[in-house]
Amino acid sequence: MIIQRTVDVSQLTRQLTGEILVEGMSDAWRSRIRALSRAITFLENDPLLAMNVLANEHFAGQACHSRVIGLTGLPGAGKSSLTNLMVRAIRKSQKSVAVLAVDPSSPLSGGAVLGDRVRMQEHFRDPGVFIRSMGSRGALGGVARSTRGAIRLAGLLGFDYILVETVGIGQSESEIVELADTTVLVLMPNSGDEVQLMKAGVLQLADVYVVNKSDIANPARMMNELHENTAPSDISHWCPRVLATSATNEQGIEDLVQALEDHRIYETTHPKGHEVRRERATREILRALHNVIEPDFISAINTLKKKELEDVIEGKRPALSVAHELAKTFKRSH
Amino acid sequence: MIVFQNLSLSKNPSGSGAGNPSGVEIAGVRFSKVPRVLIAKPGLDGHDRGAKYIAKALRDAGMEVIYTGIRQSPDDIAITAVQEDVDIVGLSLLSGAHGELFPRVLASLKQQGGGNIPVIGGGIIPEEDVPELLKAGVGAIFSPGTRIEDVIIEIKRLLEKQA
């Protein structure tokens, strides 16, 4: 289902910076939070016009200093419960935190039930905590298309930490690694045998590995295998931490927070850390470029003749050859 | 015709200047959106079968439903509604405290900058209490036995009215 709304982008960005207050509001911070939530809605629904907010003159040259932490892992591994405890630990040290929690959208109706908040009830009334649930809306990388923009906006409001919780993932949804400064992969003691861990994918990419639910089964074997499979061959690289936690018993959270801090120090002081950041920025631009150009590609596909489409359907012609042809006309017209 | 899932691209000429480099005031950009709904249970009432049933039905009608669990205070609900930027709030209550709690949710919403978000309610609500609640500002009340189709139709009507 789709409905129509209207937004005054210029007014919205000024509300975001706090230059003006949202109508009828007197508390400056609450007003900015209201504007943030409205701006994220705009990004989610209109990725092309999102630029008008994200690159608005009001934010020109403004750097974000938020530390972005990604939490990813199997469905039901305890990502939301761990997020909740991490928020608690972060708030104990007087730092502010924004949580962006992504849940899957229904491929059938486009709707979603976004339920990550259920585990974070204790923080709802804390003004230093902002929580936003996002539907993945057909994106397959574990986050939504607009998650990156939402991170930027929350960063402009000056949150010290931004926690991004992905949808429950399988083995290959690794976009979070491109978004987050530190990625935490949450597993369970019985998540699989060694062969599962040897497989490539997101299992190789995290900075911190957490074996949660350590109260249910002994995490030792899983932790050993994670160590063996993730230790870098080049010792100048970050050596991923492997930790055991129990969200239910609130155990291991200090170690997790410490590991995040260790990784921050490594990444900001070690020359390899800078390399990682540069690579991430390149990927970010590439993905953004893809998003910018994709609508043009879609219009190009819509101009295909019925015959060409039928040929692909019947297997007479590979899709790649049609794509090559489209690309040729596309290059000519640009 | 291929379209992005849930993603209609605006062809609004007034807002298409990427990055707004000229500094031209862009007022009133129109955009299409997926409706977002908060389903919340205020007060001391742990029966959430109905709320979950409604949440799933709205999901299947193509809405993004934020569900926050049981025993929420009016402030919890209002703050969630605002941070999640929902288009409508649905309250489910079976404890009989609707006369007290529904108006408090409305007041709290106003305080948090969400005074324009319509609020509807359902659960065990006696017919004689309905006029009072509507007068207080609740958009619609659904009593036991309401067909789910009628709930969805009414929500759609309220959502489209705002635009």
C-alpha cells in the first residue's frame, strides 16, 4: 500500500540542525528528534530526492564523529537483546546512542512487522537514545537502502554511537561491513560445525565475533573454531576478537564493549586501519553510484521490445547479451 | 514494467535538483510512502493475541507495523510513535482503563510533537464509552467482533485523509 505525503525539505533541514523548532514544540532536542524521524521517512521513500536532505547546504562541510557499530547474525541469535544491553552500557558512560534496527519486509505485500523494539523497552523514555525500526524493502544485503543515509542524519545530530542491527542473516549478506566502523557477528554455541565456519562470506568479515546464549550450551568449541578460522595471516591486521556472552544472564557485555573500544583504537591509530577506511569509502561511492544510475537502467529495460524479452524467457538468448546491447545505447545517450 | 519494490520514484520537478546547489527554497515536495503503523498496548494488560493478529493483518495489507510489546506507558507509546514517524497509532486494550489511558496517549503525543498522528483503539471497549473517546480525539474505536477487513478499510481511510 502506498500513500501520499508532502514535506518542506528546506524547513525540515533547518529543523534538523535546530535552527528552527518543529511547529508547536518548545524543547529543542525533542524537536530535532522529531525532524530526524521525519527526514529518515523521506529518505526511505524517495531515494532520489534524498540528496536534497543529505547534501543540503545546511550540512555543508559538517563531519560526523559517531562511531558506527553493526550487529549482524542469525535470526534469533540475540542481536536485539545484545543491542539493548550495549545501549545500557553506552548510556552508563554518558554517551548518546541511536539504534537503527532493520527487519525484513514481506516480499508478498511489501509490509513488515518491525519488532526489534520489544527488547529495548527500557530505553524508550531516555532522551539520549533514539530508536528507529526500518523495513529492508527488498534490499538483500541485510540493511535497507536508506540505512546509510539514516546513519548520516543521526551522525549530524551528534550521537556518539550509532548501532545498526541487520535483519537476521544467512551467510552472504555482508553490506553491513561497508556501513559500520566495527562489525559484530552474533552466533550461537550450536551454529554449525567447522565446515560451516570455513565457508567464505560474512563469517570472514566481522571484527568481533560473539557466541551468545552461552548459558544454554558450552561455547568453547565454537570459540576455538572461530579463532582458528578468522585469525589473519598477516599479523599487522586486526585480529578479530572472539567472545562469549549471555544476553539472558547479562554476561560478557563489558568484554564486548571493551572489544569495540579496542577496535576503535586500532582502526584510528594503525596505518592498516586507514587503508580499511579508504576501501570502505570507495565501496560506498560505488554503491551510491549504483543507486543513482539504477532508475535509468530500469527505464532502459522498460523500453525493451517484447521480442527481446521473449527470447530471454524462452532461453534463445542469454540476458547478458541483452544487457550488453542496452549498455551500448546507454553509453551513446550519455 | 519493472518497478522497485515499494519504491515509487517521484517525478516532482520542483524537488529534482540534486543537492539543491542553488539554494532555491523547496517547499512542499510530494512523495509516496509505505504507511507505518504503531500497534501498542498501554497499561497493565498482558493479553496481546489481538494486537499481534492486527499487526500481521496490517503487514499483509502492505503496511510497516511497529510492535513494541506489552505494558507500555503513554509516554513510551508517544515517543515510539514520534521516533518511528508512524502515520497512525493503534491502541489495543482489554483491561477497561481506556477512558484513562487513551486521552493520556493523545496528550503525550502532542507533547512529543506527534499531535497530528491519528490514534485509533480496539479491544474490550463497551459501546457506551465510545462517544466519550471519540470526543477526546480518538479517530475510531473497534469493538470485539469487528471484521479485520473493516479495520483495514478504516485505517486506509484515515491514512488517505491526512494527505
